[in-house]
Amino acid sequence: SETVTMPVAFLCRVAAESPSLEEAAAAVRERVPKCRVLALLDTLRYLEMGGRIGRAQATIGTMLDLKPLLLVVGREIKPVDRVRTRSRAIARMIEFFKSEMPVEHLAVMHAEAAEEAGRIAGELRRELPGLDVPIGQIGCVLGTHTGPRALGLVYIKS
């Protein structure tokens, strides 16, 4: 699948809705490169502990209250932005997502940030009335890399 979390579920739905195994496989193959995970981390601490960034970078980021916004495409993690303050970072995450439109599937994911995830999903549901926008929790394996209070938009581009 070359992805993690909810896009795998989206690919399973696509396969399940296909009339034959061959069509299911083709539909999934077509969508794998279109899967995206847009993640907003609350802290750089877990990236540091996982060896993704150095201690100095994490310390400076923490002092400046930087919130990294990352995009997972295929097997790559690409930095999108580093925004000061959480409220600005959430607004930037939504703005970036809108630049990725149109999408076929969308979900809001969170790690111990259910209230914020609910607000984001509500806003996106109002703006995209025909699209189902479920809310899910980031699992413990992925959560060890993101840390608590992480938020994400996961989607498949149309």
C-alpha cells in the first residue's frame, strides 16, 4: 500500500466495492500513488527520540513553539511547513489540504486530541457536504513516532 493508517482502510473499501478480483487489484493499484497522510505534530520530542532530528533542532523548535507539518507520500516523508503555535498550524494544515483537492476519501486522525479533530472534521464536512469525513485515533505504533496531540488528515486524491 506504501501508506499507513486510514488510507489502507480506504483502499480496502475500494477493493470491496469492485465487482471482480482483477478490477479490485487494478483500482487499488491506481489509487496507491494518490494516498496522502498530512500530519501535524504537537512536539518535536518524539522525532528526536526516534532519531529523525537532532537534539539541538528539537530544542530550538520547542523554544520557538514550532509545529511541524509533514506530508507522507508513497514511502517519503516531506516537510510542508513549520508553523508557530498550534492554532496557526491547524489552519495551515487545512489550507494545505484544500490545495490538494479534489479528494475521493478523507478522514481526520488524532492522538489524544479528539476535540480538535472533531472541530476540523466539522469544518471539512461543511465545506465538502458530499464527502464522508470519519474521525479516527492514531494507533500506538504510529503514535510512538507522532507523540500525543498529533493531528492528521488522511486522504486519497481523485
